Amino acid sequence: MTVAKAHYSRIARVVALLVTMTLACHALTFFENIPSSRLRVSAHTVEQARHIGRYVDTCSTVVDQLLQCRSQPEKTLAVVVIEPGAKRNDADALRIEYDENEGVMAVTYRLMRGLLTRRARELFDRSSGQTATTDWLAAALTNRVVMHGQGRLGAYEPDYQVARQQFSQRHFPRIEILLQGGVTPETPPLFQLYMLHAELLAACLAELPGQRGEIFRKMLEMEAFGRAPVEACAFLLSNNLKPGQTLQGWYEQQVIQVSRRGRRVDVRESIEARVEALESIAVVGGNGPAAVKRVRLDELPDILKDYKLDRVALTNLQQRFLEIRQDASPLLQPALDQYVAALGLLVDGRERRFRTEFRKARAAFAEALAQQRQIEQVVDQYELEYVPPQQRFDAYLDIVERYRQLNEQTFPKFE
């Protein structure tokens, strides 16, 4: 009995030791320090700490690029991964705590706010830290990194297609709403739209003459000294506004130009409808509203004797075809180039040549549309016939799972 008790006692000590070691492993914290950016990451695994460190360093670089800060930060910003469900401490703006269940958009937004706050405190001693300006700038930079991949992907290509559709209907956000911040990731759809327009506003301000980043540093400084964000923006733009132009008017004029950058690929149906809408033009044949009629472009040379041709309108029409070309797929672009070239002939008065080239452009566009429809049909059919790997190897995976369960039953693990 004494021998048996001693034997079981040793087994109990071994089991207790294994359990203790397992719990200790779960409680371990791994760190990743980035001295150049003054960043410190605390995570549950070495790989997690390293990956988070790279991402945080990327966000720090994006912030410094916006503000054009070239010096090393003075304070260290800490990023801590906490256990799911644990209470988060947000008292310190330079300590970002989050659990693994929190979305990347929300985490990145809080991270950008912390990085902007750190720089604002260093630049202006009177800065209280997180303000309305840091809020909307954080939203703008979150959109650049999360939605457009700045710093993470090989090429930074913004996508403003949603905003362009709004602007085409003359729907513009109020600039004072963008500047006052307050929209948070707790309402993701609204926040995504706010992020997009905040980034566009930042892009508009970045186009102002002067040193890069100066406008944003001045906005942070003026708010640190008690000026409201809208007042600060109006003051800084006072020399760039035309006589009688409002801040909202300046924003709407600039944002249309800025939103034309980046990724521009519209769906085939939309391109086809837009081209069809442009294939007729309003011409004036007399006085009064009834004198304005819409005529197909290839019919214009036949009625030039009876109608006054507006050459300025034709030039504008060329620009609108060029706008469609930027949004179209590469397959449709050559035909749209032919449309533009044909309109140039009509502007120059070469009517017969215009008729020939315009009909060629229409035929080429119809052919390109047919080819794109065929490609879309093939892709759609492939998607219908595609069998995911999980279903394709379902029987094999089932055997693997059953073997894993049997192995666990035979050799239990101490966790």
C-alpha cells in the first residue's frame, strides 16, 4: 500500500506540474518592440506580436506621411491584446487595448487616433490629445489603410466609385459634418461612408499650395488653441476661395476632381447605358423651348442646314466620353476612343468623315460589348460549376476528422 500510494502521489505531482505548465503557457505574454517608431506590442504568441507590430508600424508611417513628421516620436505607443470579454481600459490615449474579436476597422481607427494624438502632443504642448480633427483624420487614414491598402499592398489605388455615383446626383456631404467627427465604427455602414468622404476631404486639403502636411498640422494646432475645426478650416482656406465662394462650394468643386482618381471600373450595363445616353445631343433650331430637340449624333450632318450646331457642347461631349472611358473595362476603351476621335472630326467641320468614323465606333462598341457579355457568361458558368475543396475532398476530410477524434480519445491531452 505504501508503494502504491507513493506511485500515485508521483503521478498526481506530474499531472499537477503539467496542468501548471499549460496554464502558465496560456498566461505568457510576448512582446514586439519597434524602436524606430517607438512602438511596443504585447500579444499571446510570438507570431501574433510580430504581425501586429508590422501593421502598427505601417499605420505609424501613414500618419507621419500625412503630417510630414520626420523625427522619431518622443513617446512610446503601446498596443496590448487582451483576453476576449475582458474590460478595456481607454483612459490612456497612447495605450490601445483590444481583443481578437474586435474588427480590424475599429481597431485601426482607435490606433490612428492614438498615433495622431501622440504627434499632436509633441507638436503642440497645449494639445489635449484626441479632438475632432484627430477623429476625422483618423477616419480618413483608416479608409486608406483598411479599404485601399495603403502601406500594405504593392500599389496604393484608392476606390472612390461610390462617392462618384453620389456626386453625379449632386449629393455632397456637408463639410462641417465631416470636420466635426463623432462618427464611430459602432455603426459600420455609416462609418464606412464617413471614412470614404473624410479621406476625400483630406485629399482635397492636401492639394492646397504650401508645404506638404502643413495644412493638417495647422488644423491640429488651431484646435489645440481653442478654434473650432470649421473655423480653422475656413481661416486656412480664406486665400484660396474665389470671391463669393463658400467653404461648401470650394469643397464640392474640388472633391469632384479628386474623386476621379484611383480605381475606375464601372459595370458593363452602366457603361452601355451612359454611352447610349450620350449618342444624342440637344440642338437649337429656333426660338423658345420647342426649338430644342435631341438628335442622334450621326444624324447631325444631315440637318446642319436647318439647325445651329453648338461646337462648345460637342467639345464637352468629348470630355464626357473620356470620363466614361476611364470607368470602362480595357475591352471597351478602344471603341470609346473611336467615339472621341469621331466627335473631333465633327468639331473640325469634317461632316462626311465624321459620319463614317462614328458608325465604325458604334459597331466596334457593340462588338466589344458582345465579347464582354460572353466573357461574363463564361465566368458566371464557372462559378456555378465550381466545387469548393471542402466538398471535393469531403470523404477524405471525414476520415481525417474521425482519425483525429479517435487519436484524442486514445491519447488525451492536458490542456
